[in-house]
Amino acid sequence: MALDKKTFRTRATTAVVFAGVMLLGLFTGLWPFLILCSIIMVGAVGEFVKLINKIIPDHPTAYYLLAIVYIVLPIFLLVDLGTVFTLFRKDLLDDMGIPVLYNPLLPCAIIFSIWINDTMAYLVGSLIGKTPFSKISPKKTWEGTGGGAILCVGFIALLASVISAAKPIAIGHWVAIAALCAIFGTLGDLLESKIKRMANVKDSGHFMPGHGGFLDRFDSLLIATPAVWIYVKLFMA
């Protein structure tokens, strides 16, 4: 798959703006984080409903409930990973008197892992990809998928070596999270591609030039987050 420079420039420009908005939501406190998650959830649910209407024109209402498992639950799990609720410590009250503490580490670990994996998979696949990965997504290659996963784990391990110096969290946990995001994020991308193919559409929406809609942008997040949440609850709680 040859590297399309024009497409790459469009995707890169849009990605910079998108990354700025995401970082603003992640690093400026609890309420921006909750607002960001709410926007993602509402946007993704809206696109999912439209896709279901294309796939099942007759009486599709019951299938809308799939959005709870596919979209709403993962977003709530992401919020859970970023917030620690307490009813007893008065020093953790926010400006509105709500007892909650926000920590962006785990949400950032998931989102950064997915960003790195997606970017590296695209670049590696564009440069050396030859072997098709799946019929569901013909542009994906084994070389890109494997290269993206390896580089994702490597970058996160490097970043974690800096973070872990100040935080009592083992680097191995961050490596595990990166690996889970690479694996389940890829599965999330394939699942969304299958849904789009069933709906006979190229993109789930058009809110990001070169990247499609909310589901196109957050498909990996929706499947990777539950996997990371389970890991955190089992091994890091």
C-alpha cells in the first residue's frame, strides 16, 4: 500500500487539531474530561443508530440497545478509570462540592497507546505492508498491524520509564496496557469496519476530514477500554 502524501497531510492536520481538543479534555480537570467523554458517547451513539437504520430498515429499535454495550458501557468504564469517588475525604471536594478525584493517567495510557498503535500501523503498513490482514479491512496488513503493536509497546515502555520514576506503578503494567490496546484496539477497528460494510458506507460520519466520524475515530477505544478496565481491576486495584 503506497503512502498517499495528500491523504497523509489531510489526516495529519486534522489529527493535530483533534489531539489538541483531546488533550484539553484530558488534562484540564474532571469536568472537561466528563464533557469530552459525553461528546464522544453522544456522537458515537448517534452514528451507530444511523448505521443500524441502514442495516436493518424494518423495526430496528431493539437493535439500538446494542449501543449500550458497544458504546455507553465502555465510555462509563473509561470515566471509572479516570475518577476515584469518595464520600469521606472533605479535602477531595471539587468547586461544586462533589467528592471526586480525577486522575488522567489511565485514560491517557489507553488513548496514547491507541494513537501510537494506529499511527505506527498506518506508517509501517504504508511503507512495507504487503500481506493483507483481514478481508474486513483490505487496507490493513500484517506488517502494519505487527509493526504498530511493537512500536506502541516500545513507546509506552519508554514513556512509562519516565512516569514510573514519580509514580509507584510498575512499567510492566503500562506495557500490558499498551499491548491490550494494540490487540483489542485492532479488533475494535475491524468490528467497526464490519458494521460499516454491512451498512454499505465508507465512513460512519464526517466530523473529522480524513478520519471520518466518531465511530471511525473511537472504534479502537470502545473495545480496548473494557479490556484495560478488567486488567486494572484484576492486577492493579
